[in-house]
Amino acid sequence: MHIKSRLETNPRHLAWITGVVVVLLGGWGCANDRDDSPADAKPAPLRIAAASDLQHALPKIVSRFTEQSKREVNVTFGSSGQLAEQIKGGAPFDLFLAANRSFVEKLAQDGLIQPESLRNYAQGSLVLVVHDSASRSIQSLKDLTRVEVKKIALANPETAPYGAAGKQALERAGLWTELQAKVVRSESVAQALQFVRTGNAEAGLVGLASARVSGLSIVSIETSLYDPIVQGLGLVSRSRRADEAREFMTFLLGDPGQSMLRDFGFMPAEARSASHPRDETTQSKSSESK
């Protein structure tokens, strides 16, 4: 109140203060419009939003890419639906690797992903992982109806592609209605896997790439029970590192990246066999325990 009174009674004071404010605001604007960082400053890293089924494969791929390109890469893992929402909210990602192409397509329709950048990079396989305490009891999806099976881990079908595929497989097998009460939902495939590893669920429906390094028993699932899990990527429209993002895309889609993805259990993006390499009733132990 006191300042307001002085300004009203002394126009010269008002003009002087107004001039100072204009100068300060002008300087602030110029400072923000220019890049004051040193010419030899370390470039900001490429930022990738990646589906949680890539949690084991992608760090190795990134490490090889960085070794060759000398470019730093930061990766954030999560369910595809959650990451898509973060991109909608303005999260500063440069590249989005989803576990289902549809999430990238929807963002492209909204102008948040460059449409011409959309590519398929892999295809996932759904499997059933089983805790050691139940490995003798659970040899197939049908065995999930056994009374000793109390909890089945499943990523949220609304946001996680493997959760949606898992629900679809149970529905097509005619088991969803009977098993729905046993299902424990998680935020992502990684969390569903953790539920089984800790014994909080006897079994869980997850991606093969995640299961192979879990140390858990794996029961393969007939691919006819779920739609193809075609994994897609796209360049975030607001990215300021489009060139670096395209360079990584080229690496991932090329022989080095595709070879490493295959090592972790991913199939080529366009491949779809009539059935999984192993029959649904076949159980194996994941590589971590070997």
C-alpha cells in the first residue's frame, strides 16, 4: 500500500521504475534466447522412453551404441501406456520405444510423434513364469485353476501390452472368468515379474525377454491365444536431438541392434510363426539360474 501511494503521487518515480523493469525483462529474455553454454560443453544425452520388457536388452544395446558413437543415452523404463501419458504431458523424451505399436500410432495422430519416423523394431512373445514353489504344479495355463494357485501376476491390460496379451490369452483359453479373482494387477511387466520372484504370486504372464533372465521357470504359450505383440518406435516431435535419435534408430533397426534383441528372446518385427518354438506345456528354466 505504501509503495502504491508513492507511485501515484510521483510520476517521475513511476517512469524510472518502469524503465528498470523493462530493461531487466529484456535482459532476461535475451539470456533465454541465446545459448550461453561453452562451445566445448558436453552435449545433453539422448533421452529414450522404453517399455519395461526392454529393461535387460536395451542397456546392452545402448552400451554398444555409445561405444561406437560416443553419444550419451539416458533411458526411462515403464509401461507403454504410462510413458505415452508422460509424453502427452510434455516429458522431455527424444525417442519412444513402445511394447505395442498402437501407443506410438496414437501419439503420432495427436502430433506428438513424427509420423514418418514410426517403425516396427521387434515382436514379443508372451510366456507364463512360475515361482519355484509351484513349478511342479503349473505346467500349463489350465493349471492356474488349481486350488493351490492363489495369485497370478498380470500387468495392467489398459497400459501394458503384455498385460493385454495375457488377459486375451486367458479369455481365448476360456479361463478368464474362472481366474479373474486370482489376478493381481501390476503397473508394468517388470513389477509383475517381481511379484512372482518374491513369491507374492505363484505365477505371472510376462514377456519372454523379461522372463529369460528372471531365474524362474517358464511355460510357453501358444501364439494363437493372443494377437501379435508388434513393438513400435517413433521420434518425439518436440525433440531437439532428432539427428541423434535417428542415428540410434538406425543402429537398433540394423544388424547389431536386431541381433542383440534376438539374443534376449525378441522375434523380428515382421515375423509371426503359427506357434511358439516350444509347445505350451513345455516348461524350461530361465538362463539366470543356469
